[in-house]
Amino acid sequence: MLAILTRFINQKSNKISSAAMIVAFFGLISRLFGLWRDRLLAGQFGAGQELDIYYAAFRIPDLVYNLLIIGAVSSVFIPVFHEYLTKNREDAWKFAGNTLNILFITLIALSAILIFLAPILVYLVAPGFDAAARNLTVNISRILLLSPLLMGISAMAAALLQAFSRFLITSLAPIFYNIGIISGIIFLVPRFGIWGLAYGVILGALFHFLIQVPALFGIGFKFSFGFNFKEVGIIKIIKLWFPRTLGLFAFQINDVIMTAIASLLSSGSITIYNFADNLRWVP
């Protein structure tokens, strides 16, 4: 049984067609889990102020994730890492460790700044909220800012696995992310209310990372503790990241503006907008 599980975790996709099928299939499954998650949210809270607060609070960490993690790790790190890998595997692991350390410290520093600036940012994201709703949104957003830290590490793990053609396990990670949130809705929300939903997001981010850990060590990952901001690969990532981020920023700022406008409308408008937006991504 253990041998079967090990083979499953370390399964390699050598053909582009098989990799594409795996990503597409599990991507669809993840979207279906997302629909189930939204259905549970609608049943638990309805389209009202509580979910408005949650979605407004989520906008800040989501912005960090999309601009810094997706912009830098998912689209830029892999080709640079692959260049190292084709030359010297030991240097490639050192570069990966250096990138991971820099990313983690950057996320910690950025999260600390955003936690401090949360009252101002929440006012910009949801200007239509009253004082009580705004204060709760600030506190929820501070909890949710833990998720980019976990998702940043997880994105690095996924990038390394994809560089070694391990697409199966990385495709499962978003499903486990949704499972964490769904677990929060079912088990934590009845006890902690909207806070339980925030805890579920953190649980989902943790699941997203942990499911990839065995496969990560299966490819021979070696962690090295060190910081070298002047490394050629790091400089290259930064140069490639800026133009990529500009395009993502334009897309993300649209969501911020829509959330701000929805906060000025009747209660539940932010929730309805997010439900509709999530539905848009389902094939």
C-alpha cells in the first residue's frame, strides 16, 4: 500500500498531452469543489453583510497572492530554475533555497506592513461599510494575511515539482485548499461564526502546502538557509516579474474597484459579485 502511494505521489508526466489532461481534469474537479464551497457559504450565511465582510477582507491577501506569488513564482521562477537545473543540479537547489528564503522574508515583511495599514486599506476596499463592519473586516483581513505566507511556500513547492514534470500532485493541491475551506464552513463556522471561515482559509492553505511535501522530497529537494539578493537568478526573476505584474495589477485593481462600488450598494452586493465571478471561471 505504501509503495502504491509513493508511486502515486511521485508520478511523472513525460508527455505534454498527458500533463495537459491531468491539469485540465483536476482543474475541473477543483472548480466543482469551489462551487460546492460557495453553495455551503450561501446556505450558511446567505447573501448578507457577514459574507460581504469576508470577501472584502479577502481582497487584501488575494492581491498579495496574485501580484507577488503568481506574478513571481508561478510564471517566472520555473524557467530560471530550469536554466540552473540543466547546468548543475546542486546549484539549482541552492538557487531554489535562496529564492524560497527571500520570498518568505518578503512575504513576512509585506504582511506586517499590510497588517499595520489594514484600517486604511479596508476603508479603500469597502468605503460603504459602517464602523462596526469596517473594524471586523480589518480583524478578519489580518487573520487572512497568514494565507499568503503558506501559499507562497506552497507555490514554490509546486513550481519545483512542475519543473520535474510532477503535475499530478500539484493539480491536487487546489482541491485540498477547497477541502480546508469546506471543513471550516462545516466544522468551524457553527462554533466561531465568520471567524471560523477565516480559520478554514488558513487550514486550506496549509493543506495546499502539506499535500506537496512528500513529492517535494521525492524529487530530491535540499533546503539551504541563506540570502543572496545579488544572485544572477534572483535579479533575473525581478526583471521578468515587473512586466508580468503590471498586467496582473490591472486585472486585480478592477476587482478592488468592483468591491468598493458594491460596498456602497445594498447589503449582499459584494457577495453576489464574488459568487458570479467564481461561477465565471467554471468551464
